[in-house]
Amino acid sequence: MKEGEKMPFKAFNSWLFDGNIKTPIPKAKDGVDILKYNSPITHTFVISLFLRNAKLNHYLNNYFNDINLRYLPKEELFYFIKRCVLDFRVNKRDIIYYPRKARNQLYEKLREKLPILKNGDVSLLCDIIDKSEDKDSIYESLGIDKPKKQKIRKKKIEKKKISLKQFLGEHFSTMKV
């Protein structure tokens, strides 16, 4: 797999922190297109990257954390963010990394029941529930008790070799004629 191929986040971070404002944004010919409409790198994602850098985060929240952000072309926003990274001297280690976790039934149910929690908080709650002693009762109360599949074991039938005369004697009543 080439550098950046099917890895939009890696391609975006490499481009963002390369230190050159004139570097072109990775396009489809490079293996990934972070400017397309269904790219996982959204306006909100870009704004939320800088939560650990107080000055830049404050600036972005004051001027860009509203619905009008969605109307900016992605290309202009990306170049603006790159200029901010250079001006505010943000390093790659200053951004927050959110590990991706697979969603399961518990996550979906808690997300539905507690819509005020953020995704990270719901994941943390799932981890706490999975480690708790009352895990089974919590699963039952949420209605997501996973029935365990019962393994069917075949009984081995012992085969005895018996003669025809013994078989007829055991299973049939015979009379001499």
C-alpha cells in the first residue's frame, strides 16, 4: 500500500504538518482524496483537532464553531488551518488522537438511551460496564442479553456385534413351530 492510499487521516496529517504552505492538498491521484464530499475529514473534525492548543482552540471556537463553517469550501478551510498551524506553531504531537473502536450492541443502546453523552464518554461507559461485576444484570436491564449458543454434543453410540439369533431373541418373541 502506498503512502496515504486509503488512509485519509494519515495523508491529511502529513500534509498539515509538513511546514510548507504551498504544498498541494493530496488529491485522488495520490491514492486518497480528502476534498471529496464523503471524506471522513470534515469541517468539524478539522476544528476539533486543536483542543490541546489553547490559543488556537480559542480562536477557532470564537470565529468558526458555528453552522456557517459548513458553507466554506474545504480547500479554503484546509489552507487556512495550515496557515494557523504555522502561525500558532502547533506540532503534530499537540493534536489529540482518538482511537477508533468498533461499535457493539451495548454502545448503540447506551447511545440511544443517553444522547447527551459524547461518543468518547459512551465508549468509556461501555468499558466500565464490561469490567464490572454486574455486567450480566446491566445487559439484561438494557434488553441486550446475548443468549449463549448451546453446543450440541453428539452421543457416541456403542456398537455391539451380535448375531442374528441374539438380535431376534432380544427384540422379538419367537416361537418354535
